[in-house]
Amino acid sequence: MLLRADMIHAEKARQKVLEYDFQSVLDVGAGYGLQSKLFADRGYDVTGITFPDAEEGRYTGNIALDDERIKLIIGDFNEYDFTRKFDLVWACHVMEHIPGPLKFVEKIKQAVNPVGGGVGRAYRHHSTK
């Protein structure tokens, strides 16, 4: 299952995902941690991965830091070696920040269970030219 959520609002994409039976979620580009928290609130086993804050060297603003239900990894998704696979890989507004999107998609394929899925959402940029 691969859902194309690039044209769907994040909330609509998340609601669609919740129709499927899964237990574990990898939130790629967890950022502030809101998506991770929403999945944890639904009872899922959540791991989030996000880049460190450039100035602090760590992500101090992530709400998942204080939530023991969420394993938060500070690092680069493309370089991180996961010791497990996930039922769902959620990457909301991440692709537009990735210099090597093909490597990123291959990494998602490696991180997801064979019967799992991935959801990606990116901003659609319009040129004024």
C-alpha cells in the first residue's frame, strides 16, 4: 500500500491512514512533534526522527521530548540505521527539504514492513514565470 498524499491536506491524509490496521509509525521529519503526538494519542507505537536544531545542536522545541510514549531520534533519516521496520512511514512536508529524494524514497522502502505503507506530502510550488 502506498498512498499518494501530496495533494491531500495533512489532516485528510492522516484520517485516511487511520482507516488501515497498523501498530507502528515512523514519523520522518518529526519537527515540532505534533504528528508524533497525534499518532501516540491514538495508541500507536511511535518513533520520530528529526534534524537537530541548527543553533542548539538538539531539538529543544519538540513536544515529543517529554512524551515517554514516543521514541525521538535526533538525526538524519537518510543516514540512520534502523534496527526495526515500521507498519507506516509518515513523511509530511519533508520531501521538499531533501537534496536526494530518490535515496529518501529508497530509505522509506527499507524502513517499512513488507505489508506496510508510506505516506509522503510535499508543498506544491508554483512559478510566477
